[in-house]
Amino acid sequence: PVDPLPAEDVRQILDEQFGADIACCIPIMLETFRLFRANRIGAVLGRSGFSLRDLIKWCRRVQLLCRGQDMPAVKSVEDLPHAVRLIAAREAEDGFCAGWAKPAATRRAVDLIRSVWKIDERYTSAERPQILRTPLVFQIGRYQLDVHEQVTSIQHGISGLQVDDSAAEQYTETTHSLVVLEKVAACAKLGEPCLLVGETGTGKTSSVQHVARAVNRKLVVINLNQQTDASDLVGGFKPVDVAQLARPIVETFEKAFCKTFSRTSNASLLNSLHKALKTNNWKSMLKLMNSTLDSVTTANMSTPKRKKGAARWNKVREQVARFEQQCSGKRSFSFSFVEGALVSAIRAGDWVLLDEINLAPAETLERLAGLLDGDDGSLCLTERGDTEALPRNKQFRLFACMNPPTDAGKKELPAGLRSRFTEVLVPEMTNAEDLRQIVAESLRSCPAAQVQDPKGAVTHIVDFYLQVRQAAARGDLLDGAEARPVYTLRTLTRSLNYTIDMVAEYGLHRSLFDGICMSFLTQLQCKYHATFEQLIKKCLLPGVNLETLRGSQNRG
């Protein structure tokens, strides 16, 4: 086994990389890291331990946020400005504690961080992050992202089908969701691969979509499962129409041609080239391009403009030669390497979200390892015969989501892969105030709901939701598989969507009753229906006769 680096070597690494900006913080950060290891905080939190990679991530974050801060030479942590200590402590909490669902252990780790950095208890890390939106920047909490000029979001299944996801579902910015958004934005700012862990319906995918939409970044969502193959991510050889191969070659040829020669003087050649492409006359098209390439070879390429284009023409020559081989037969199609959605995103600088990542086979996940090796990590398409890694666009970002491995088919990520991600725990939303905000936002278009009334429908719906979750957790309700039903925020919003759609025809009480029963009751065995209806009478519709409501067919 390879032993960890000695403390003096770690200190030298940090001094060389970060000493110019946060030299006064490095000794205290090393002491914090030492205490984490000495107290086995990693094992307490449920992970194998903390590595030098975690320490460097922490330093990078503190370096970014402390730029412009007064950094005097200090003898003790108390001599550091309070703002610097607070930044360092909060980033340590996010970096070391944000991905673990053990409240007592997390509290112990947070207390250790705050004791080392001398942070008063009143400065809580759970405060509501503030949002600032301008045409140029999107800032949430401590992190500011540049807004891009374009926006698109697409979704891929393993079949490669693309679905426009621009009309994403409504996202309510509660305190709970904003805390998650700030952590996602931090990973996006620093280029760290981000792994969101949480139960179904907690808002993992929608949090990434919301940040991507706020900064106008194209987000490619790739849904993984047990049958996902590496070729679904990186691509593979597939039969394609020859016309599909010819079109990008003509575009590349024309771009190179117009940067070297006059478009006006050679209009007839370009028109003939387009005509050959349109009529699938590959022989004529190749003849035109090869004759031009011969001219380029003999032309004077010493002028600055043409010398700069020499590399461009070499690329065109390679593509034309490859196409000539592919269309040499009489078939109307040819085999070509078609790049997968992940590879296209790496080139273009798009954001990628790998949903349900822990469902994918281990051999598929191994292809991601290169992407997680720092800012320049990439992939090498050995399937195509490449020997060099793909050029990675600086704007590319990688996110992943997974449910805890508690259900069938869901497993832990390999430790070597998981440790390269920055983990963000997305807990279930149980705060009544946050839930009231979501329900009120959902029912805002329904006047009958009286969302401003503190004793109205919004409060009743939230009370019911919390009570029915508690009943399911106690085992008072069981589904058809003799298991405790799983009620999430997704279940609740599905009920509210039905209520909104039907309230004009059946009124608030009847549409709400039907929506709740459709989403919550239908999972249960018949013998638990009476218990469920008691919860409706007590919490959701107090004072309403359910028999009369059930038999009512009146509209409006």
C-alpha cells in the first residue's frame, strides 16, 4: 500500500499552490485536517476517510472567496479577520460534512471545525442564502456565476432520444432548496464534479436544472440504468446515411475555403459543390474538393492569412480521404463512429447530469474516471482508435444524482469513483414553513384556496402531509407489498396539480380530496383506507362530511 504523504510534504504542496493568497490560513487548515484524521471523523460520518484531494478542494474554495480580504501575518487563529474565519469554517462544513446523513456525527464534525476556527454558535451555516440576478451574473449565497448567452436543456435516455426540457416544472426557492442550490453553484463555479445524494422526490435533478437555467447553460440529462453501456455515453460505430457524413465535411470545407480564397470569385465552384451534395452525387463532390485540395497544395501558403489556414486544410484533407473510403461501395449507408451525448458535451462546454448513476454497471462507470481527474480531466476514445484525450472545453461541468442504496438494484458507487466527487446531501423537506411556501405557490392560481389565510387550505394540506408521512413511518399504513409507503414532495405536488386542473369543475374540496386519494390512497391495502380517511377528516378537510363529498357530482 502507498502511505499518505508526510505532513511536511502536504504543507509544501499547499504553500506552493495557495501560499500567495491564503498563507496565513494554511497552518490552521492543516491543523483542522489533522484533527479530522486523528478523531476519525471520516469513519464517524460513514466514509472511508478524507484525502489530500479534499484538503486541496477546501483550499481552492477559500482562496477564491478570500480574494480582496485583508490577510495579515498572524500568530493565532484569533488574529485572522472574522470574515476570513467564517468563510474557511463554512467551506470546511460544505466540503467535509455536506454529503452525510448522520445528524449526530455531522454535528460533532461541525463543532470541531467551529472550535478550531473560533466561530461563535450564532453564525449558523443553515441561514437562507441570498439570490442576486442580473443580465450578466447569477449569485446565490457566497458564489457568483456568469450568465451565458444561450439556454437549452435536453434529456437523453439510453436510446439516444432527445427531449426538449426547456419548459421545466415550477421551482420554489425555499430555504431548504436555496441551501442546496448554493452548494451546486459552488461546484459549478470551481469545476468540481458534483454528486447529489438523496431519496426520490427530494429535488436533486430539479436543483441542477434550476442553476443551469439561471445561467443559461445547456444541460444534458442522461438517465442511467442497469443496461446502460459505455457506448451510450461516449458513442460507437453505427450505420449512418452517407448524406449525414457528407454534410459536415462540406461545411468544414466551405469554412476553410472562404478563409483562404474569395467566396465571390469562386461562387460557381461552391454552387456546384452544394448541387452535388443535394443530389447525392458523391463522385462529383469528391472531384471538386480534391481538385481544390490540389490547388491548395501548390498555392503559395506563405502569406500570414494562408499560413494560418494550413492546419485547417490538413483537417479537411483527412476528412475528405476518410469520406472517400466510406462511400467507395454501392451501399446507401456506411459505418461511422457516432459520438455520444457525453462526448459532445465535453467538446461544446455543456453541462451534463448523470441521473441514477449508481444503477449503471461498474464497467460503464469506469469510463468516467478520467473526467474526474481535475479541471483538465477528459476521455480518450479508444473505441475509435484515438491515442490522445479529447480536448475538454473549460465550461464543461459534470453532475450526478443517486438515491441511497436501500432499494433493489441500487448499490453504492465504487469508493474510488465516489471520492472524486464533491458530495451534496439533499435531505427530504420536512420544514412546515418551506412546505407552506411550496403549497401556496402551487395553489396561487386558485382563488378558492385562499393561500394568504393562515388557517386555510395551505395549512391543512401541510398538516396532512406531515401527519401521513409520520403514519407511514410508524407502520400504521402499508402498501400492497406489505411495505411502508413512500410519500415524498413529488407525491404531494402531483396531488396539487390535479387539484388545480379540476377545481373549476368540481370545487376545491372535491378536487383536493380526489387528488390526495389518487396519489396517496391508491398505494394502500384496503384495510388501511379507514385509517387514511381519518387523517383526511382530522387534518385535510376538518368539518367536511366525506360521504356527502364523495357522492357529490355538483360542479363549480
